[in-house]
Amino acid sequence: MPGEQREVQQHIDSSKMDSIASNPYLSDKYQMLNYARKMTPEEIEMMRNTSLGTRVVEGCTMRAALSGVGGAGLGLLMGGFMHAMQPPPDIDTSLSTMEQIRQSYKGFGQACVRMSRNFAKVGVVYAGLECYLERERAARDLPNAILSGCAAGGVLAFQGGPSGMALGCLGFAAFSAVIESVMDH
């Protein structure tokens, strides 16, 4: 019996070694990788006393998602406002009033959706990264806002290439720094 177990173990070890040779991420170093740190008894007790709803709402994922939804709503409103403030296109004044309104508001929905998408991107990236940095650094301060603003500006200006991303990063980082210093965080 012990000989059979040893034989089975050797077979498992040899098949494991074959898979490790083909995929280095299956080695013991990566199989035993633990991302979570060990919690202290006080932290465990606090987790028991905190409701699930509170933990979900205070989590970075939920904060980022809520910021994305809020950004999308604000973007819809801003897109409508900005479209309404654009100079009217060449409209034929011999048409009826309804036709003139239709022509002037062509592209209204597209403008709203485009602005909504951009505001949602900024909200998700900024809030998610700021929350993550707050948790990792255990501080709510100006560098978190600057780094988050830089990342959000870079993501928003992605289609502009590296120079556009750099300018977006600088602009949003500066804007975030000013807002954070004004709000005294």
C-alpha cells in the first residue's frame, strides 16, 4: 500500500512538473500566492460588527461604480446643455417651426451620449484609483488626488495619443490639486 501511494505521488509530481515546464505561473511560488494580509483579532471583530451593506457601499468597487453612474447622469445633462449652446446650423427659415426645431437638434442624443460616456470614464477611474490609493497609503491627502487626476486625464485623452495623454494627465492633475486644496482634504 505505501508503495502504491509513493508511485501515485511520483506520477502526480511528474505531471505537475510537466505542466510547470509548460506554464511557469503554476509553480509553487504562484500557487501559494496570497494577496490578502492576515487580519488582526480587532479587525476580525470589527468585520463581524459591520453590516454587509456598509462594507459594500464603502468598498472601492462600489464607490467607483456609483461615481460612474453619477458621472453618466451629469454627462447627459452637460451634453444637452452644451449642444443647446452651440450656434445653430444653417436652417431653412421657410420650413415650419417643428421642422426648424428638428434640424437644430439633430445630433442632440449623440452629444449627450458622448459627454455621458466621458464623464462616466472620469468618475470610475478617478474615484476607483483615489479609493485604492487611500487604502494602500492609509492617508487621504493631496498626492492621492493628483495621481488619480493624472490617470483620469490620461484615460480620457487616450485617443489623442501620448502627447494628448500627457496633456490630459497634467491638466486633470492640476485641476484635482486645486480642487483638493480648496476643499481642504
